[in-house]
Amino acid sequence: MKLGARVLKTGIAIVLALFLAEQLNLPTPIFAGIAAAFVVQPTIYRSFVSILEHIQANVIGAVVAIVFVLLFGNDVVVIGFAAVIAITIILKLRIESTIGLALVTLIAIMEVQNDEFITFALLRFAAIILGVLSSFIVNLIFLPPKYENRLFHHISTTTDDMIKWIRLSTRHATEHQLLKKDIEKFKERLMKIDQIYLLYKEERGIIKKNSVAKTRKLVVYRQMISTERRSFEILKRLHRFENDIHHVPESLQLIIQEQLDCLMSYHEQLLMRFAGKIKPAIDNEQINHTCMNHKELTDIFMKEVNKARDEEENSGYHLLHVLSAMLEYEEHLSHLDTLIASMQCYHQEDQEVQLQERDI
């Protein structure tokens, strides 16, 4: 079992909240610690949004609690009805994620039973707000997330694994059931990449420095993900039409193998160039000169399709699925090449990507 940054930051936030509450002599500092545990978020931007929403919800909870105590007392039935009212208001404002802490605020205030109710209510409300602020400070200062490095690491490793499977598939060296299981795992990994991309995108919402460079990088990463999905589509189609490909002439099988090897080598070099492992000055035509062009490749495939049609076989038509996937893959690679070249031309100073970054 490993402790992630969010787990550590939650612990630090609780400690900070309790410490500050004790230093300020706030009654029942435990409420500050409870509040701190609610607000820690995976990104600084989400933490900023969360703190605004929680302050808003806690004000609602505190106001409802004070009004109900002053009008109806603090009987358990009154507390329950007040909670219903507070939840209804929060739902109307569409900040559902804050309901838990808002109810903690409401109950903490309504259970006070003495003559200085208002004073104690405000102090408990202050303790909870202190906890919310403590979690934001911790998220801002301690272990800031490096979602760009995580994103590139996941894209790079997933692409490498897919390329290995594609190379094996074109050589008919795969075990059908094992590849089927890995295809399902690739779906999960691609979903994980999309989630990390969104987290990286959100981080841009609060950090304005070098916004143009970050915007360009965001476009490049989006294209990387799209290109990776094209390679995944090729893997799925090679797996699905494995038998059909196996029965086409060996010369066509060799063409498919060589063309995919060329495109995958191109893909690998683009990722390495983005990471600074290859000189950015290398020309696209230099890298991709061995790949067949669209027309040449399409003509070869169509000859086989027409032959299969004359012989009334369905296997030839299935080759069109493989051909379309290969053509889309090449187009996405070419576009990715253009985007990387543009970014490296205009933002040479902002290209630090760490391949060794691990998931947190």
C-alpha cells in the first residue's frame, strides 16, 4: 500500500487546522480538523472552487441553525427540520458536494445550550471556516501536483505497450485471449489518461503565467491522446479481423506489417522528440520517408478487396476497416508532428517533461 499526496496533504491540513484553532483559543477545535478533512482536492483549481462553495454552504448552514434555534429552540426534531431546509437551499444552488460539512456546521451550532448561544455559534462557525482555509493553504503549498509529468508518463507507457501488441499482431504472434484481456485494460488506461488530462487542464485555470505556452501544450497533449486512440483502434481491428488478415496473400500481410512498423516508429520518435530525446530539427519527411503514401496503400488494398468481391468472399471487405484505421493513424501522426514542431519553435524554454514520473 502506498500513501498518495492527497492522503498526506489531508493529514497535514488536519494538523494545521487543529494547531491554529488551539493557538486562537477557539472552543472545540475538533471542528476545524473535521472541516479540513472535507476540502482537500486533487488540484489547486478544484481546491479554490471547493473553498468558495464550502464557505457559501457553511454560511447557509450557520444562518439556518441560528434562525431555527432563536425561533424554535434546539429540539432534535427542530434540528432535523433545519437540516432539511439547509439541504434544500444547497441543492438549489447546485453545490451538493458541500452538504456534509454544512450539516456538520448546522449540528455543531444547534447543539449549543447556554445563554451566549450567538457567541458560541460564531466561534464554532469560525473554527470550521479555519479548517476549510487550512486545507486550501496546504493544497497550495505542500506537494503541488505535477499533472503534466504524470500525463506524459501515462501516454508514453501506454503507447509503448500498445505498439508492442500491434507489432506482435502483425506477425501473428499473439495469444487471442491474452490480447483480449489487455484490450480491456487499455480501455481503463485511456480513461485514466483522460482524467489526468482534465486535472492538468484545470490547473491552468488559476495559474496564468506562461498561459500561451500552456495552451499550446494542452493542444499537443490532446492530439497525443487522440493519436494514441487511433493506435488503439488499429490494435482492436487487428485483433477482431485476425483470421481475415491471416488468409490474405503474404505480400499484403508484409505490406501491412511494414507500414504499421513505419508509422509506429514515427509515433515513438514524435514522443521522444517532445520529451527532448531527439533534436527538434529533424524533418518530418526524414523520419517518415519509408512509409507508403495514401494513394499507393489504398490501391494495394482495393486490389485485394476487388479480388475478394469477384470470388464472393467477405474477408476482403474487412480489410477496409484495417485500411481506414491505418490512414487515420497516419493523419493524426502528421498533425501531431506539426503541433510539436510549432510548440518547440515558439516555446523552447518550456519543455520539461520527466519520463520517470510515477503515479501519485
